[in-house]
Amino acid sequence: MISAHTSSSLTSNWAAGKTALIAGGTSGIGLAAAEELAKAGFSRVIINGRDPERGSGATDLLHKIAPGCNVIFEAGDASHIETAQSMVHKAEGKIDLFLNAVPGNMPATLFSEFEMSRLNSLIDVHLGSVFRCCHAVYKCMRALGDGVIINIASDAAKIPTVGETIHGAIMAAIDMFSRTLAVEAARSGIRVHVLTPSIVAETNSYDRMMDGGFSEKLFKRALEKAQLGVVEPHDIAPVIVFLASPLAKKMTGQRITINGGIAID
């Protein structure tokens, strides 16, 4: 029988030579994941974001945490096909992990008060980034016969919540897309997962939720149910590292919730 110690030693250098590509990697969950992946030994971490100043700060932080890691910042909107293709190009044909952590921009809003003029842009930002990036990355991973794709959705994908009609529908689409892609991708040696956190403090999305109006009232009530504590990005990042590691090599199509106990599905 292999002991836990032996198992750990067998995988201690598993990240050496690997490349991670993170859409939305300059803040929040994406940046926390980049930190943990760099510390785990990933040789190259490519982070994407729309704000060059934030990208520069994130790059400096990662260099400080893991001086031996090659950190590359790719500026651009991940929902644009040109950005997706440019990120893949920078990976030089080798992507071992792709994480889509593009932050949300949907405070809770009753459907009757939702501005339909925002619909297409919200769908494009949230679904477009997942579809376009995954399509570009999937082609690269299929050529290698290996890889892990992880998309960030939300508890709203599976728990009907007042004020999250549009948000819940978009998150449910990411959830089903990810788990269905897992079925297709398994034949190519690729694993796909979706994470569905609820409220994540210390993120830009959290700041937008706490807008002083209906959204803040709704989510403050939800926070009271987090009996295990309010989730922060660094509570989620270790799960991402685990799913990318050989310890999870027989796992795919998983929907994993980290929400501090706010809800149980």
C-alpha cells in the first residue's frame, strides 16, 4: 500500500514545466489561483485582464512570490476571439491548465427592473469569454492529448434566487457547457470542471454586489448563512491547484461549490 507521504513525494514536482493560462487573472479568484499555481511550481503562468495597470501589479506580485516562474500578462477582453487566440499563441502550443475566472458584473436585479439593453453585452462578457477561450484552448489541448479546463460560474446556476434571473441563467449555461464538454473531452485526455462559489469577498464582483441598494440587502442576508465563514479567493485557489494536479487525474465533469455553507445543493 502507498502511504500518504509516498503519494505526496511522487507528485512533488508535478507542476514543473507546466503552463497555466488564466482569463481574468489580474484580480480576485484568478489572481489567487495564479499565486497558488506559481507557488506549486508551474513554470509559466499567463494572466489576462483588460486593465494594463492592474496587470502590471499582478505580474509584479507573482514575480515576488515565485521568482522562477515566467509570468506573462496579456491585455484584452477575453470575450473577444482575438484575445483568446493571442493568449493561446503566447502559450506556444502548450497549455496544461486553462482557468476562466472573468469577474462578474451583475448585481442582483429583479427581472422587472432589468435593463434589456444590457442583455447582449452581459451574455457576451460572461458566456462569450467561456465559449471563445475554451474553443481556442481545447484545440491546443487536443493536440497534446492532455489538459485541464476549469470555468468559474456561481451558485446561482443551480439555486433559484430572487434577483438573479439573468445571472442564474447565464451561470447555468456555463455549468452545463462545462460538464457536457467534459464528456466530449475525456476521449482526448482532457478534464473539465466548473466551480460554483456564492459570495466571494475581496473581489471586484463583491464590491459591485454591495451597491447600497437591493443587491446589497439580498447578499447581506445570504452572508448571515455562511456558518463556515465568508469565502475569499484564497479559499478557492487550492481547489484549482488540486484539480490541475495528478491527484485529480481520474476526475472530470465535476461541479464543486465553495460557499461557506450559504446553501447546500
